Amino acid sequence: MTENAPLSKADTQWFTHDRFGMFIHWGLYSMPARHEWVRNMESIPDEKYQIYFDLFNPDLFQPREWAKAAREAGMRYFIITVKHHEGFCLWDTQYTDFKITNTPFGRDALKEIVDAFRAEGLRVGFYYSLLDWHHPDFTVDKCHPLRNLPDREALNQGRDMRRYAKYMRDQVTELLTNYGKVDILWFDFSYKPKPGSPDEHWGKGHPERSSWDGKGREDWESEKMAKLVRSLQPGIILNNRLDLPGEGDIVTPEQYTPDAPLVDEAGRPVVWEGCHTFSGSWGYFRDEMTWKSGKQCIDLLINHVSRNGNVLMNVGPTSRGYLDARAMERLADYARWMKYNSRSIYGCGAAPLEFPEPRDCRYTYNPETRRLYLHLMNWPYKHILLPKMAGKIRYAQFLHDGSEVLFRENSKEVNAALHAQCPEGDVALELPVLQPPQETPVIEIFLQ
């Protein structure tokens, strides 16, 4: 690798076709089981956090079961936290002792996970935290568990972020050299306040303000990292959290759904992926109770694809190494729906503007087959009007069973049949009174 290695963008065609992936947050934080940021939120020092390392032994670890559940749910790729903010590494890295092979478990879990998911036909992605609350060179800042200690400035004496940046590049080299083809590298995250932002003056006057406020591209040496990644795996997809404007291949909104397809500052469409949780946390949280329903999860996927986005849906395995019943139920909800309706997801994106969405519905569109998919998020009674669709429909059917859906285009016929007014140019689909046995029914429309 040379200093002038290209920063060319990856080919994201497979990514925008597959649309759906599994995020996996797994580490020592699965033992306290009360949020993956537990070290931060409870200000736990290394010596107290050590108990989780000393006892970590996922005796029920079966990555083939994770991979099978992901494939059946319709997921086409996965991203695993090889190192989260706690600094614990899931592989046998040579650059730290804080790794899974030094726990009672004693095995390279990452290799087993990668092999299991590849065997199920899923593409491979690694999440690597830019933060590291365990590393001795990572300086204490506003996100660090030790931030509230009275001697926090003294703790930074001797710490060197340049050594830490080199440590990260060494580890990324291992990850992109020893595990075959890696399709996605997902860094997380930069948090240096931008000039003019509300956080710009956070901690103003603090003696270590340059590091205390947060960390960004200078701290990570992001240009060096990006060039390294591109040189080791030129086709890899890189996310946008290195604080390098314009460098990432994908934009990654977190825990919200944009109202429209995302564009860059010049108004050009961008490739994007929303990451979401089944509940309110990413790591396994035993007592968390705000789990989304199956329909919420399905509709979230539909909403993203209808806006040209992907969904990365997270699971947090337990410390014994299995997915708990709640996560498995949600994956099964996806599996039941995707078995019959995946054609409205794979290869699809936002519909052209000439097809305005009916009320309580979402369209997705496959440009290769020229088929439009109407997702009925709220079941109507006996009919639904499709705005401005007259003369555009060749045939319509329910996607789950291929049964015909009759439609009327002539406004006089529609008005007589429905005892209602149908605007000129609209089309009425005739529906059964009772909703079909699908969480969100889909009608496949063959365009003229």
C-alpha cells in the first residue's frame, strides 16, 4: 500500500439489490445485560469491568443457528461487532490481550461466525469501533467511562492517540487479511463537533478541550485508514463515520426513517442504510421492554425500501451465545412475510414520481421487471383508489398467493360500483372485505 492508494468508491449494486441485513452486537456487555454502553453510563473502571472478561464463556454459542435464522428472515448480509466501544475483540488479534481467546471460551468466535454465515449464503460485514475505553492510549473524553473522575486530566498524561490510530490500522489489517473477502466495513463513530453546530462550544474552557470535546478524522487518522482499507480490499463497502466528507460509500441514519430518498448536498441520490433495533438497545438487555411488534418491523423494512434505503436490523445475543426468544420471534415474523413477499423488496426501490402513493400505502418498484408493489399498511374496506393510474395497469394480483385483483378505470363504472366518487384518471382496485393472512398485504401491479 502506498500513500497515494486510490479512494475509489465500491460497487454497491449488490447492496441496493439485497436491501436487508442483520446487525449483531455481541461482547462482554451481554453479561451485565443492561445496555452496550453500560461502562459509560455506570462509569465502570477497568478493574471492575474485568469480572466480565474473566468469566465470559458462551457455552451455548451456535453461530449456525444465528445464520440460519438470518437467511430464513430474508437477510442477505450481516455485520458483526468485532470490537465495540468497550475494546473487547472477538478474534485472536495479536495486538491486545483483551480478546476472546483469552477468556474461558478460548476460541476465535469471529472465524466461526464468518464461516457459519458464509455457509448460509450471506455476505460478510465487520463493525469496528473507533472508540476504545480499554486501550491505554485512547484519551479520556466526554464519552469515556472515566470522564467524571476528579483526576481525569492526569489520566491523559502519556496517552497517545497516534499510537492508538496505528493500533487500529494494525487490527483492521488483520481483519481484512485473515478472514477472506469482507463485503462491508462499518466504522463507528466520529463525534467531533462541527463548526457552527450546537455542540461546538461543549466544554468550553476545559484545559484538554481539543480532545475533551470529541474525536474526529485527525484523531483516527482517517485518510490513512481509508487508504489502507481500499488497498487491502478494493471492492469493500465503507460507511460514512470516519469523518471524511464524501468518502463513505453508504450513508447510515440510525434509529429513524427518512421521509424521502436521501440525497447529497448537490441533490444527487445517495446509497443509504438505516440501522435499527428490535428493542431500545443494541446489546442484549434482559429487562428492556419496548420491543417492536412484528408488523412494525415489517413496515419499517417496507418504508426504507420505498425510499431507496436498506435496513440493517440488529440482534443482541445473550452472554451464553444464543438469540433469545424475543429476537427469534421477530426474525420468524420477517421469515413468514418475506417467504411470500420478498419480490417487493429485492431489487426494488422508490417508485417513479408518476405513481403517487395512495393513503396508508407504500410503493416499491423494480425497474428491471417494471413491476410496482403496493403495500397496504392499513387494510381498507372493499376497494382502494390509485391516483393517476388510469391506462398504466396491465394486471394486478396479491403477491402472497398470486390471486387476481380486479380493477376499474372508467370513472362512471367505478362510481356506480363503489357508490362513491372516483376522480378522473384514478383506478379502483377491488379488495376482499377481510384482510388476507399477511401482516402487510402486497399487491403486485404489472405495468403496461
